[in-house]
Amino acid sequence: MKFVKLLILTGLLSFNAYSDELLSPFQFGFGAAVSSINDDIRENESLGYELSLGYQFNENVLLETAYADYQFTNMNVTPWITRLKGMLPVSDYASLYLGAGVAVDKEISSPVLSGGVKYKVSKNWGLDVGYQSIFQVEQNDSTVTSLLVSVIYKPVLASYTPSIYKPEEKVFKEEQKAERPKPVKEDKVTFVAKSEVVAPKPKVVVVEPIQKEEVCTVKTKDYQLKEGDYLYKIARKNNMSFKDLLELNEDLVKRKNKDLVYPDEVINLNYYICN
């Protein structure tokens, strides 16, 4: 049990600072397995381990392949396990799951059933606690039941800094430059009674300001949802209407509650590049 506590403590202390990151759909797991094997002849308990590689298709479907060594005293049980889990998110940090699959050991295939809860400890790290049963192990109809406690790690696929463009109706005006007055030809001097010389006034040409309009191009980018995000807020921040946001993401239209989203989901957003 000390080994199990050490794994749990390692997962809780591995907390990464929050950042805008896109996570890979792949995940890696290492866990402890407290197992027992029961048949008509014997009952044996052991502490083993399991290594797993998983692929998250979406928030509801997870496919895993694992290698386990249960380290029983009287028999060698080291199966390769393939299981498909159905996930049910119950909060931003926890999901319940049920799984089924097959275990292969010494060319003998055995059905597998599992169930448990998966916790999100940080952006990259998680904890998986559940039970698993492997039926018809070897040729004596033995059943291996295990309590699995696994630390899960999801690598970062890409890091980015989200940029939000806010178009404003601006017209850039060039500074008004007055042309220098053209040299004026000297006219004949007119003498008045008081002998004052009157010269014609120079002509000043006023240049009208040139208006230059800004031309913008609409581009599309991926945005990964964060805690506290909701669609109306995201649409407003990116100067999009809620209708435009739904048209850009067809999967959101199919949901009954279109504003119900989860962290780490990736949606499409428009942004602008202006010349």
C-alpha cells in the first residue's frame, strides 16, 4: 500500500503552471495493481503494476492498450490488454467510465470489464482509480480482480498565445500638407496718394486629406477551451455573432444545450489580418 500512496502523491505534486496549450490526444499511464485471483483451488493476492498507452477520440471515448504484470506467487499472469472506455464527464475535473475489452496471455484470450473514475489533477496530469476483472485466465476459469491506481500524463501538442483582433471603424488620414506658394510674378507697382506700394496677395493651395481605408482578410484558427469559457463569451471576445460561431462549428449545433462546453475542447474561430 505504500507504493500506491507514493503514486498518488507523485500525481498530486506534478502540477504544471497554467498556459495556453493544445494537448495531444495520446496519453501515457503507469499504475499499481492490487490484485487477487480466485478459482476452485486457491486464492492468491499480489501487488503488481500496469503500463498503458491511450488515445482520446473525444470526451466520451478512450481506447487503451496496456501491459500488466500482477506478480502472483504461484503463477505467472502477464497479459496484454486492449480496452475501450465510455466516459461520462460529471464536472470539469472528474469523469466516470465503464470499459470492456480483451486480455491476451500465453495465446489465451480472456474478456475484460472495468469501471472507475478519472480525475484531472492539472493541465497535463491526471489520476485514474478503478476496478478491473479478467475472466477465464489460463485454462482453469480463474478470475483476476484488480484495484488499479494509475498516474496519467498527456503531452503538449503545441503552445500558442491566442490573439484577439478587434476591428474598429477607423479612417487613417494623412497629415495635411500645404504646398508652398508658387512664386508670384511682380506686377506693376501702383502708386497711391500716400506713395504706398500695394502688392497682390500670394495664392495658397489647400490640399484635401486623402482617406485610406483598411482592408482586412478573415482567417480561421483553432482555439482550445479553458476553464470558465462559454460560447457567448468567446463569440463576444472575438467580435463574432453567436450564429456565426455555430455555423463555423457544426458539432455544436447538434447539442441540445449549445452553450455547454468543456475545457480542452477545440473549436474554430475567425480572426482578421489587415493591410
